[in-house]
Amino acid sequence: MSSMFSLEGKVAIVTGASRWTGKVIALEMARAGVDLVISARTPKPLEEAAAEVRGLGRRCLAVPTDVGDAAQVDHLIQKAMEEYGRIDILVSNAGTPMGGSVPTLDLKQEAWDSDIRLNLTGHFLCSKAVAPIMVRQGGGSIVAIASTAGLRVSPDAAGYTAAKAGLMHLVRKLAAEWGQYHIRVNAVAPGIIAIPIFPAYLEHMPEVKAAYEKTPLKGGVKMEHIAAAVIYLASDAAGSATGVTIPLDGGMILKI
């Protein structure tokens, strides 16, 4: 591996890391040389994920956290600093899964508020909490996990798509504002991710299944490919990249 892609000796926080994409990101970053702090709302699977990271020979601290709660986010950052004394990378992954097809006229405010809280506000709180540390250190990298649902008109609930579109604009805003401190802020926007429930999900979502079947690269987005994009954006190889969102959707966005 080129030294430009190495993350050896770096410290990263990965939110939403107890399962699926967040867990794969944490494991792949560990293989790239990162020591980690991982968070999620459920303690048991989070600690199991931490044990897997430690099995790769890297340090890993598990801190149960609801990223929609500012006090819990501050506690996460405090524990990371107590453990390592620095934070080089934030991978802001936590959020709700892509919801069902709910017409906006039928969308309840509670569902809207939940989507915005976890898919947008949580990213804002985590980025805002880690930025002062990165300023003092002379720089850092923030990578948010967005969604191509925020780049197109999709059959998903309005709250989820609005949150993901807002997140990608937040990434651009923070990149423009924090570049002076050598903090790079970027995003990865996956399409339909090949998580274990992927086949059943398609069967229960006919609109999504129809869009998926028109996708040039079938099979769903591999979680390892998302992790690879995160590692690139966090590394020196992406040293000139900020405010960028990398779509990873198998070509779904092409709308063929």
C-alpha cells in the first residue's frame, strides 16, 4: 500500500459502529493502522465489535452514545481524549436506515423529527464537538456517511431524503468554513447497501426494487467498498479533497 493511503498511528472515532456498515468501516480502518473509538446506542453489540477490532491488534474503546443527544456526544469526545489525547479522524456514520415509502401527506411529525435528529443533527453535533480539537492539533479529517437518496427524488420518506440532502450541504458548508484550519470535510453517499437483510428489504419495497433492477452494477453496494472510500478520504491521498461527496450506488444515480 502506498504511504499516502496509510492511516498508521491515527486515532479515529466511528459512530454507528456496532453492526453493518459502521462495523465494517471500523474493522477496515483498524487494518489500515488506526486506533479507534467506536460508538452506537446498544452496548452489547458495540462491545462485541470492539473486541473484533482488538483482535486485529489495534486499540479500541467502545462508548455507547446517542448522537442525537449533545451531552452524550460531548461525553464520547471526552472519553476519546482521555484514552488517546488526540482525534485525527471522525467517521460520522450513525443514522437510521432508509425508511419505507411513506407519502408525505401521511408522514407523521414524529417520524420526520426522528429522521432529521439522527440523520442530520447527529452529524452536526459530532462534527461541531470534534472540530475544536482538530483546530488545536492543526487539522483533521471528517467523513460523513450520506446517501444517494439525498441526490435524487426517491420513494423513501421525505424526512430521510431531506436529512441526507441536508447532510451533503452541511459537509460543503463545514469544508468551506474549516478549511482554514486544515480540517477536511467530505462524505460518501451509498445507494442500496448489501446488508444481510438486503434481499428481504427489496421484496418488501417494490419501488426500490424497481429502481435497483435498473442499476448497471447489480448486487447492492458492498460495505467494504464504502469503507475503502472512507479510508481514501481520511488519508493523505485525498489531501486536496474537501467538500466532496463520493456517490457509491452501482450507477443508480444515472437514472437509466
